Amino acid sequence: EPPSGVKASLQRSFTQVLTPEKTDRAPVERCRLHFLLAFMHAVVLERLRFHPVGWSKKYEFSDADQVCGRDIIDAWVDSVTQNGQLSNISPDKIPWDAIQSILVEAVYGGRIDNAFDHEILRAFVKHLFREESFNSGFSLNMTLTKEHDLKSPDARKREQFLQWIEELPTKGNPTWIGLPVHAEQMLRINRANHTLARWLALQSSAAPVPKT
């Protein structure tokens, strides 16, 4: 069962998938790419909790998707850094188009069979995996209001990213995953309506049949 919340998901990713052996490999920019993948994975999973608002259906995303994404990112980074021999790489040398395409069309997109959901995924991937993600003050989410803007950490090392994650509020904001700020309320109302409908259905089926 995936953890609930962006913070918990990020912590789990850096514990189970993005281990020090993976993220600490040169170049130093690899760690930020891994962080972007962890955030993307958290968004994908957390939107499942808001089904059918987050995604149109309950797709079976899993850790295997993140592992695959990590390995693809590493392969492309290694291809332009002499298999990790370079300590640094300019963000404009990272093959962004290739990473975007594989994440959208194969890794995560391979599980999606709804055109609208596919476009949502594409928007998130294209927003996160681009040269500007290395800029100071880069916004991880696509909110239009500064109040709900989630700034990417000004970090280079794994420990710095982990510290930023630790300082996140446990109860995240739906705007972090591209949903309205009142999405939690919408979710509770939907669940209450579903529970009421089931109760009424049970009451109806249990009602005695009148004698004729």
C-alpha cells in the first residue's frame, strides 16, 4: 500500500528506491533528477487518492514504475557523462526530450488508457523535467497563486534534499499535485455520498416484500 501524502511518498522513495548508492553517483546533477522523479512519483500516487478527480480511474502505479524511471534517467545521464566519470554536467546537456518521452509514453503513460489522463501526465512531466528545474526558485507545482507555490529546494546533495523533505508539512496541499485547494473537501463529500448510496441500497434490498 503506497503511503498517503506527498511527504511520506518522498521519504519512502529516498529510502527504498533512491538509495545513496544511486543518488550519490556523479555527476552531482543526478541527485536533483532523482528528486524530480520522486516528486513526480508522489504526484502520480497521491492523485490516485482523489479518484475520480485526480485520475479518471484507479491505475496500478507502483514502485516498479519509479525504479524503471530511475534506471532510464541514469542511463541517459551516464551516456553524456562518460558513464558518470564527469563530476558535473550543464543542465542544457541533459537529454530532456528523451527522458520526457519515455516517462510519458512508456513508464507511467504505459499504464494510462484515457486521453485526458495522458495529457495530465504529459503536463506534469514536461513541467518538471526541463532545464529550468535547476534554476533557483523553480516551482514544483503549476499553481497560479504564490500562496500555494511549492519551491524546489536549493540543494545539490542527497542530505539537503532529505532535509527539505523532512521540513515539509505532513498534511500536504492538493495544489502540490495540481488539484484545487478544496479537493480534500470534495473527496470527503464524494465518500459520504458513496457511503449513503450503499446504505440506501442495502436498506432497499433488506426491506420485506409486501404480501398480496
